Amino acid sequence: MCDGAVSEFVDLGDQPTANGFLLPEEVSAEFRFRLAVGACEGCGLVQLVTVVPQEFRYHAGYRYHASGSVSHREHFAADARHFLEAELTGPDPFIVEIGCNDGVMLGTIAAAGVRHLGVEPSGNVADIAREKGIQVLSAFFDEECAVRVHAEHGPADVVFGANTICHIAHIDSVFRGLETLLTPGGVFVFEEPYLATIVNGMAFDQIYDEHVYYFSAASVQAMAAKFGFELVDAERIAMHGGEVRYTIARPGARVPSARLAELLAEEESSKLNEPATLAEFGRNVARIRDDLVALLQQLRADGKTVVGYGAPGKSSTVTTYCGIGTDLVPFVCDSTPGKQGRLLPGSHLPVRPPADFADPYPDYALLFAWNHAEEIMAKEQAFRDGGGKWIRYVPEVEVI
């Protein structure tokens, strides 16, 4: 972003691509890279030290489907309604979504008859979106793509991204594209994992290959200014345990919000971007690893059974970093059909359908999808009624 020196503060070891679920015969050829994170000494932007090429991460076999969660569907429907009511109100408005996945947000936009385009490089989820009647361009978003979209569809009133912008290493090209694509009064809105949630909440498993950047309001403000834009709003949202929705506009086009000023002040007072804060986070990550492994080993020694619940991308980070194998957690249950019958990247734990969770129930369930804890625990009430216990490791290792 600014060519400053990057100071490393946490190393999670050799890791796979988080959504690279494997068949048993593919294990020997599994791709690995060193998963380490540092902070720029110039602008403060927290980022991966090694970036995995985007073609390795997003392809026709991509396993993440955004519509798989009830809470996700509800959240993105609300996002769409907000845009329809607050931004897409002029004559023939147009919205572009970067990384539309299976169309979980654009479905509501399309149903309202508003012009739209999803830009999605993963062919399999792009096809699912098209089946819903959503217009999709199969491509990576960059300056060249933005010029093409502008030529074919005209300027966009809104460019939106959810859990996507932090995945794009070539952020400079994205902003050059926005300069071409956005209308003079248009906005770039994106929702991403929040650095404070990760650091203060010890959500270290949100660090993986797809997440190139870990934004704070201060680093996004610096990023917007560098590329000729202005950060005008930053709103905390509940997604994934606590994200921030950023709104960027052309300079002077909108009045910066009071909550943006409050969040910037909060980051400064908490010393979020200070090297000492980030170094302490790195030490605490190692402690949580040790605590979790010790608990699992003790349960095994006591003759207790443990099964993993949920196989999101972050489950690869924690199982690989902690060295959790089938001797401690024999398998993981997940509701995504494309993951079932495959192996979790890195640790190679088998992924099975949710029905296997109750056949029979384990003594303990290690909750990898902790950001959906309320939804999952309500769904699995019979497990708790039968004496089953949940294990969480964010922000601390605990048995529920």
C-alpha cells in the first residue's frame, strides 16, 4: 500500500490454503506456505508477510458458500435493503459487488429489478448466482476489470464488497478501478474482519491465506487518502464475531460521521496499532495453542470423545497451528456438501455431514465455527441436553 517496511509480530507456521479441502489421494501434493503477519511501520496496515497467488485461492473448486448460514442470509438481505433505500434511489441506479459468491446479497437487489453486476472469480459459486438470475462477470476485480465494467454498464452508484476486499493483494489497482467506475457521488462500501476483534478478542484463527489485510479504521483512512478518496464512515457490525463496515467516497462528497471519529479515537487510546500491543497478541496466541492442546490431550487420557463442529477456513489455521490430528479429534462435521467426504486442509481431519455428529453424540464438541455459536447451539440443543459440552478457544480456552 505504501512501500513501508513490515515488522512481523506473529508466525503461525507452515499452513495450507484454508479452503483447499482435499481428497485423500491429494494430500501428498498439498500446497503450503509460511503464515506470518506483520504491521507496516509507515501506514500501520497489518498484512500477511507472504501472499498466496490469488489463482491458488479462488477457482472452480472453491468450497465456501456465503448462503450456507441463516444469519448470513439475513445480514446480506438487510444490506441489500439498505442500499435500495439509501443509495440506489436515482434514475436507473447500478451496483457492483466485488466477490459476490453465490449471490447472497445481490439476490435481493435483482428481485427489486435494480441493475447490478457481481464480479466473482470462482466459477462454481458464480454459476450458483447465475442460476438465481443474478448478472455475474467471472473475473478478478482490478483496474482493467473496472474499465471493462464501466464501458459495458456505465458508472456505479455503489461498489460493495463483504469479506472480500481484505483478500485482494493488489489494493492499488482496486482503487484505480474505483476512480474510473464510481459516479461522482458514489460510494465504496466494504465489510471486513476488524483488527481490534482479532487482537483484543484473540481471534487468531481469522488469520489465513485469503485474508491478506487486517484493517483498522486508521489504516483504511490512510489507504483511502493515499489513493485520492476519503473514509467517511466506519460502523461496527456483528458478522464473524465483530467486523467493521467502511464507507469511502470522493473527497468532500460526504460529511464524515461521528462514529468514525469515535472509532478512530478508540483505536488511538487503546494503542491498537502499537508494536507492543501486537507483540503481546503474538505471545497470547502461543499460550492459547498450548492450553487447547493440553485440554484435548487430557480429555483423550480420560477416555472422552471429541468431535469438531464446523469447517470454516479458520479451522485450518487452528488445527494446523496446534498440530491437532485424528488422535485428538477424529473428524469434523460441516453442513457444506462440497466439504463433506474430504479432508480439512493442513491437519487432514475427515469432514463428515452433520448427521454423523449424533451417531452417537461425542462427549465434547470443539466449536470451530464459533462466530455462529448461538445459531449452532440452538440447533444442537439435544447434544447439550444429553450432557454434551462445547469447547471454545476464542478468546480463551473454555468448556461450556
